[in-house]
Amino acid sequence: MAAAAPEVGVAIARLDRDHEYTEKAVRDIQHLLMAWEYMGESRRQAFVDGFTRYVNLYLAHMQLEEQEVLPAAEKHLTEADWALLDAEFEKNCDPLTGKYKPDPAYEALFTRIVMNAPAPIGLGGG
């Protein structure tokens, strides 16, 4: 993408930094959640604040992809480029695509989340 559309180089660099940061951010949220779970209500707000920061980062990341990078891709990539991308995405085994069954370890976790999360996300009380 950077070679085909140099005008989005800054956006791509930011997205790359976001991807590098995400793993640490998720671990930080896990720690905040565990602190809330084990230490009680006094740790709830720290989790809410950390999770809110992560969600805002994620939404800004998606917005950058959708408003800058994807339009540039549609404008500059060739049919051969798209065929290569399609082949790479075919290797994606993400269960959120609906194409692949999730790992059984995650099925139990997903069920727990759905049963405890309030509507409209899940079935739990609010």
C-alpha cells in the first residue's frame, strides 16, 4: 500500500504503531479486570477508564483505515494486488468471519461473556 499510495504513508505508520501497542494494551486491560475481580469495587473505575481508552483507540484506528487507507487502496491497487490480498485473507481463520468454528476454549469464554454482558451485547442483567 505504501508503495502504491505514498500519500497514506503517515497513516500506515500510525496503524503499524497501533498494532504493536495493541498486545500490550490488551494485557493492561486484563490486569485491570483481574484487579477489579479480585480486589473489588474500588478497582472498577480504573478498569472502565482503561477499557474506554482502548475502545477509543480501536475506533480511531478503524476510522483511519476506513477513511484514508481503504479509499487509497481502492484508487491505487491493481487487480493483481487485490488477487494477492484475497489469497492472503483466505488464510485468515478468524472465527468472527463466521467461516471458521472457534477454538473450544474460546466457546466457553464467549458463552460466559454473552450470559453476563447486559443487552444489547449479551443476555445478562445490567
